[in-house]
Amino acid sequence: MNAFFMIVQRDLLLVMRRKSEVLTALFFFVIVTSLFPLGIGADTALLRKIAPGVIWVSALLATLLGLQRLFASDYLDGTLEQMALSPRSFVVLVLGKITAHWVVCGLPLLILAPVIGLQFDLDTAALETLLLTLLLGTPVLSLIGSIGAALTLGLRGGGALMSLLVLPLYIPVLIFGAGAVYAKSVGLDVTGHFSLLGALLILALAFVPWVSAAALRIAIE
Amino acid sequence: MNDLTNKPWLNWFKLASPSTFYPVAGRLIPFFWILSIAFGLAGLWMSFFVAPVDAVQGQGYRIIFVHVPASWMSMFLYIMMAVWAGIGLVFNTRLSAMMAQAIAPIGAVMAFLSLWTGAFWGKPMWGAWWVWDARLTSELILFFLYLGFIALQASIDQARRADKASAILALVGVVNVPIIYFSVKWWNTLHQGASVSMSKAPSMAQTMLWGMLLMALCFWMYAIAVTLMRVRVIILERESHADWVKQLKEVRS
């Protein structure tokens, strides 16, 4: 447990020393979501309808941006190898790195999403649902994404390849996340969506750290 | 030759060596081609001349004789690919990883064929080439998963790392296959429910079902034959440094 917090703290400290990287992903999120009204016109009813999907897809893409750096610098300077060799459980260390990634790339989206939602004229109930789905969904994005990041570590054109591997796996989260907000805005029951998102989060938490750790061991072998 | 090698279970492990498997696969290939052609001829005859015209969908329904077997095979091959990849990961056998690598493009072709014929079927029946229905969408995701597997395998130069990394990807992706299968029950959308089910009698004419099953067997045998052909090429490619490969008749000439 101690090792877990050490890794989270270390990764967050590293990020704080290079704030531009985090801010890039956040600005990307804001810009992409702002492009949609410009592309399809400012019809309020239409914007309200597409808002959940637009915000969720932008969140997926913003998470992908950060994933490329998740293990890359540690891999290049050999830290990752030392972590794998250390007596601490490698799985816990990997989970720590994923958690730090979520704090840096997932959590800020939660803070920005209501503002974006207001741009798209979402009402309070829909905004609440959006926040809750993002809260449940973005950790899943960081977790699943870490598998892709680990598998493509150190490969030529790793970034594009990682998107190809990871985006199809994101689809269930997208469906239930955006679906819940849409269902709420038309007055349907959303407990099913939340249960499924929660199930995805639990499953991902239970299995992904092991898978990512195994993938990393293959990469540094 | 000691006693142990005569036991049947040991022979299976002997087959796991590429040098033993290569000639065995070569002998099996014609056998599976013959089976595939025989089932194919019977299935096509059944589906074009015996099966009755559908009361609602007319002649157009006959595309299911290609569409359904292709969809079944695309899912089945993904599971087989994941099984071989998993065996390769656990037992560290080279041949298993080569099998997974050989199956992937065939599965991708099957998924593509399923989507393509589905579009041809959808246009006259639903009036649209494509609808965003759960089953269509998950078949599309399956196609993407195949492409991801092939791309990852192709972009890693060291064979050992490529095998292991793509094996992990295949095992992660296999979670998607049950979602495809159960999506019909999860989302209630445009796509008609499954016509063939395990628990109750199928809601189609017996002859249609037979046509479909024969075509499925044809596709299955075809997939085995092509997998064996592909795996032989992969063996030659990867073992090109080995002496036994250099002594092969087809390599020397």
C-alpha cells in the first residue's frame, strides 16, 4: 500500500514539474468539444441531443493523448525495469501509475465537463448524470488504456497503433456513459447504465493491473 | 525409441514442434479442402434448389446462407485464436503462437464478409445498407479487434515479443465475443432476434437450417485448410535458419 502511494506521489510530482503536458490534453478536450457547434451549427435542440456523445468521445481522445506518456519516460530511462525487479509487487506499482494517470488526465475532465455541458445547453439533471458517468467511466478508460500503452511500449508509430488497439475496447464505456446522459435527458431510468458502468469499473480494476504488468514485463524482457 | 513415445498423449506434444507439424499439416490440407468443397457443393445445392422461398423476405433471404456461417466463423475463429494465443502464452510453445497468427487474417476476412453480406441483405429488407444496431456494431468491433491483433503482430520485429504481446491483446479482446452473442438480448433494436437457438426449435424450415449448417461446415473446413496452409508458410519463414527446413524438397528446388 505504501509503495502504491509512493508511486502516485512520484508521478504527480513529475507531472507538476512539467505542467504543459497536462494542460495540452485539457485544452485538446475543450477545443474538440467547441469545434462541434462550429461544424454543425448552433441549433440548441440539436446540440443538447449530441452533447453526451460529443463530450464522451472527446474524453476518450483526451485520455488517449496522455496514455502515450504513461510508461514511455520510465521505459526510456530504465526506471520501469527497476520497478519490475524491485521486491515490491509490480502489479501494485503499475496500478499506482495508472491511478496517477487518472488523477492527471481523468479528474480534470470531470471539472471541465459541466462547463462544456453548459455550452451545449444541458440541464442540471443531465449535467449531474454526465458527471457521475465520467466519474465511473474515466478510471476504466485509464485502466484499459494502460494495456494498450504497455503493449505498444517502445514501438515505431506506437501512438497510432495504440489508438487502434484501445479505441475498440473503449466502446462499451462510451455506449453506457453517453447513453446514461441521453436517457436522463429524455426522462428514462438510468440505474441500468450506472450498474453496467460500475460493473465495467470493477472488472477492469480486478484484472487490468495484472494484464498491464504482464504486458510491461514482455516489453522490457 | 522408448516406451513412453508410444503413448498417445505424448504424440500430441511431439506435434507441437514445428518440424514435426510441418509435414503432418501438409498431409492434412488436401483432406480438409476436399471436405470443404463437398460440404460447399451440398450446402449450395440445398440453399439454392431445396430450401423454399421465404414468405416475407422472398429470394433475398438466401444471402443468410453465406452471411450466417461467416458471422459464426468470425466469432469462433476469434475464440480459437485466443485459445491458441493463450496456450502459447502459458506453455511457451512457438507453434501455438504461429497458429494464432495464421488464424487472424482468416477471421478478419470472415468478419468483413459478414458485414458485407449483411449490408446486401439489409438494403432490400430494412431499406438501409447499414443500421447502428448492436449486433452489426459489435461485429464491426470484432473486425477492428482482428485488425488490431494483426497490426500489433506486424509492428513488433522480435517474433517472441510479437507473439506474447498479441496473445495478451487476443485474450483481452475475447471478452468482446460474448458481448456480440448476448447483445441481441441486451439491446432491443432493429436486428431480428437469433433464428437458431439451442433451447427451442428453430423458427425456420428444416431445409433452410440444413443448408445453413452445411455451409457453416464448408466455411469451417475451409478455415482449417487455409490456417494449415498459412501456418506452414509461417513455419518456413520463422525456421528458415534451421537445417530441416533447408533440406525440404520445396525449399531446395
